[in-house]
Amino acid sequence: MIGPGIAGATFEAFAEGFATGLVGTLGVTIDDGDGNNVVARTTAGIVQIDTVDGFGVYRYLGTYPATLGEYLLTWDDTVVTGSEEIIVGDAFSTPSDVPTLGPCDQWVDEADLAECCGIEVDSDTNDALAADAEAASGVLFALSGRIYRGTCGPLTVRPCGVGSSCYVPGRSDHIQSCGCQPLSEVLLPGYPVLEIGQVKLDGEVLAPSEYRLDDRRKLVRLADEDGNPQRWPSCQRMDLADTEERTFSVTYYYGVAPPDLGVSAAAQLGCELYRSCSGGECKLPTGTTKVVRQGVTIEKSVLMNFLTAGATGLTNVDLFLAAYGSGSARRRPSVWSPDGPKYAKQQGT
């Protein structure tokens, strides 16, 4: 996901999994939530910034659409496509109103930093330690490929099949692409799925004995007590809340916890960030700066160069980056195809 961002502001998008040397061929398009094209396919503003496992890592510099809402940015090299959401939000939205770009769970908190630094958490140190814990978690999350998000959720999705059409009552001018054939399993976005919170059919919560989770992403419907096969409905009233009849929703948690070495590295890095602004002895490279006002900003031109090179002088941080770091990659390599499996759609925004 890109954003949330302010209409008209500049954003960066990154793509991996495409072949190398596609500058001038690889292009992007942007469509709104109704499928209307907002930005025609363009190859301008796309550069290759790295190579990971034989695949190119590309960056696109674009501008957020002028209208608030959700959009879809699609990459394509004329054969393979990849896409992600763009969120255009209100300039006055608060952090609780919009999704986070960092991990779902911080790797460490102020107590972890205090223990690593050998100090107490009190009214004088709490805010600074909390900000440094957030900064350290975010930096190492980004540098390890944005894989270790912790526990994300709860996320609620509304499964809807493909391949045929469903009439939406009250919308005679609109046909929703929603298959009406029964399904034996549903693909849940967000891998790996950690826990199913609840499944609702016709507004009623199903017993966990009526389904199971396979491969950490497939929700499978089980036979009834008499052995009769049961199926998930894929045609539902998407215009109604999931408390109503003729609806189907799944609520669950997903994500990957950081390794123990990553947790200790975040504590060590956060401790050094705290010391750099508290007058203590700091092991970070000379010139590292940060600002603790409404969040944390780390000077990329200095600190990020040391971090990506794995030469901070901090044992746990350097070991973690050597074992799990992804260089300049911004997320794990992935490739999408329009012929690939379809995932359940997230409920609401």
C-alpha cells in the first residue's frame, strides 16, 4: 500500500520481481476505485535502483491523485503485472485515522530500551524512549524487507468469487463482478494468517468446528456432522453490513514476528538513539541526528548509509543486518498475474 498521502503530493512506489533492464518498457497506470483510469500508462519517472536475486528493483516517482479515496497503481512489463493500493487522505487526518506504513507491532518498547540502556522509565525518559523505540523498530523493519510486521489485525474481509455476475438490488445500472458459484475454500490476503477471529454467515457467527485454516491462508469449509459437504457462498449482498442476512465475512489476524536477534538489535539501536540526544556516550557514527517532535526523523544521508552497509559498530544491529538485511530492497520480491488466485476483499477502508 502507498500512502496515506495528501492530494497532489509526491510519492514513491517500488516494484520487485520484474526482469532487469526494463527501464523504458516497464510502465505504470493508476485507476480509481470504480476502475476508471486516472493516470494513463507511462514509463516516465521509473528507474532501476537495484538487483535482488536476479530481479530488478524499480522506483516510480508519481503524484497522488487530486481526489480523496482509494486507487490502484498497476505495474506491467506488457506480460506480467503487479499492483498495490494508493490511499489519498485528508491533510488533517490523525494517525489513528489512517493505516501505518511501519510494522503493525513495534519490535521493542520503552521498557526494552530502558533495560538495554540500564536506566529507569519515568516521566523524564518515557516519551523519548517511546519515540526511539518506534524509530528503531521502523528502521530495522524497512531494512529487513518489510517482512516482520508482528501481529496485524483484526482484518475483516468479504469473500466474493469471480467468473460470473451478481445483480445488486437497488442498482439497476450496475452489475457487480461477483461469482455466484459455491466455494470450498477462500484465499485470505495477508500472509501468514495467524488466527481466525470469527466467521459470519447471514450475520451469525459460525462455530470454529465448521472450518479450518490450511497453508496459513486458505479458509476451508468442513462437512457437517453427517458428513455432508458444505460450501462457502461467494455471492453476497456487499451493500449490507455483515450483521445482515445474505452476507459473509471473515475476521482474522496475520503477520510475522521479528526474530529474537531483530528484537535485541532494535533495543540496542533504540538505546543508542536515546543516548545520542540525552548527553550520554553514543556508539552511533558521528553526524547522526534525530528530531523528537510529533514523531521521529532520522537523517538518512548519514545513519541509513551506515545501517545498509552493516557497519554501525553495534554488534546486534550489524549481525541482524548481515543475516536478515535486504540492502536497498523495500519489500520482499513478488510478482502478480491477472490470471492468479483471487483474494477476499477487505471490508470498508
